[in-house]
Amino acid sequence: IPQGTDLRAEIDRLRKERNAVILGHYYQSPEIQDLSDFVGDSLELSRKAAETDADVIAFCGVRFMAETAKILSPQKIVVLPDMDAGCSLEDSCPPAQFKAFREAHPDHIALSYINCSAEVKALSDIIVTSSSAEKILAQIPKEQKIIFGPDKHLGGYLKRKLGRDMLLWPGVCIVHEAFSETELLKLKVQHPGAPVAAHPECPPYIVDHADYVGSTSGILDFAKTMPGDTLIVATEPHIIHQMEKAVPHKNFIGAPGADGNCNCNICPYMALNTMEKLYLSLRDLQPRIEMDETLRLQAKKSLDRMLEMAS
Ligand code: 13P
Ligand code: SF4
């Protein structure tokens, strides 16, 4: 890239030239969020990917999200600025082991968090996101036995909240796992009365201190509507950018890790996407998500069920 290139202007030019839509997750850098055509949580981004009439989707998020876009919009070119943008939850659930787990429990259906590979989606009956999981679970008959993977914390939260017994896959998100209960309690003492909003990927010892638990979009809505003017935010701290834009007079504090600050809770996978790589992905239409058609169709079944049941 020539020195002095105005990346923002070049991305705008290429987006028009390619008839591309830029979809961004709340955990992306503020500059990427600000130039995205749409910023949302995993469910909203999946819906946008399914309904867009653009020729190209530039997905500023992680690989499982871009794969989901490709599964739902196969005729579109889907680029991911950095193909190494993975997810610890996906890594924790290798398809062969998940298949063996399923086969060991033939009387269970598999409900899987969207943070998994296309192969695991293909082995699952229904996909859920953090914003749709409760609604979807409520539609499954009580007597139906369920395997839930790969996030044991989201699964555990759903079990406790809805009183459902589910067999949990032992995966975790390394970002939400890094919050410290001791540091959170110190922060609560410093800000008496400030509510805590937490993502359900957090361990129970963090969720138990939360006044609101929900997806990134849910947490953002809570920030806008909550009484009071200070909120402690127990999820990836880049979402605070949207809160500060929406309600600039309020004070948002990222929940800390063991070192007392929230920098250790920046998602290292999301951070791989940069303005430079986004520009190059639109210029070269690479790196591109490609998928075997049999796998895509199999994975689409469980994603379609999510879209139906969440609507
Ligand atoms: P949501 O945006 O659906 O809440 O998901 C959060 C997340 O961790 C995505 O990787
Ligand atoms: Fe995966 Fe956690 Fe990063 Fe989300 S925040 S992409 S769940 S590692």
C-alpha cells in the first residue's frame, strides 16, 4: 500500500466499485465499526448477510461469522480481512470429537452456539446465538434431551436460567474467561450502585454479579436505557465505542482482568482485522471464504432452523 494512502477514502471507493457491503461486529476497532455499513451482534449480522443484495460481503468479524455469511449467501463473494481471525470456542470443538460425542448420546439433539466451525454446524440440529438461545430453547419440548456446545458458560447460564438439563461441551471463550471476580468487586466498591452488564460467555462468578446478561446488542440496549450514568461492562471492551456514541453523557467502564485493567479482554482474533487488511481484501477480493457445497447445505439446515425459531 503506497505511503499516505487515505485508507478510509479507498475503502469507500472500492466498496462502491465492488458493490460490497461491510458488516462489522461490535468487537472490531472503532475505525472499522465507523465505516461498516452495519454493526451488530451475531444474529443480526447473520440476518444481514442472508438478505443483502450486494455482490461482495466484507466481513469484519471472525471466521465462523464470515463462514455463516457464505452458508447463507453462497452466490456472494465473502471476504474476511484476515483468515487467521478464528475463535477459541471454535478451536475447542474439533468436528471429529464432536461427532463422537454426538454418537455417544444418540437420544440427544445437538444445540450449538454459532461460535463453531461449519463442520460442527453440519453435525448440529439447531444453531443459537447469545441473543436467540433462550427463545429457541423455550420452543424445545422439556423431555427432549440436549447436547449443548461448544460454550460451557453460555450452556451453564441457560441451564440455570431456564432450569433445563443439558450435556455441556467443555469449551470457553478466552476473552470472557479472563475477567477477574476480585477486580470486578473492587470496581463495584469504587462505583457504588453502578450496574454490571455481562455477556453470557462470562464464567458464572462474573455473571452472578450482573444486573443484565445478554448479547452484545442486548448490552448496548441496556446501556442506552438503564437508570444512572455509570455502567460496568463485562464483555469485549470495543463495544464501549458504540455506547459512547449513543449516550455520550454516560460513563462506561470495562470490567478488569487479573491485572486490574480491561486490555487483556481485547479479543486477539477480532484484532487481526485492520484497516489495511480490509482495504486489501476489497481490492483483491481475497482472502475469500470457499466451502464445499455438501458441507454448506448440511450446515445451512441448522442455521435455517435458528433463523426460523428466532424470528
Ligand atoms: P454476540 O455479538 O452475538 O453477543 O456474540 C459475541 C461474541 O463473542 C462473538 O464472538
Ligand atoms: Fe471467540 Fe471470544 Fe473472540 Fe468472541 S470474543 S470471537 S467468542 S474468542
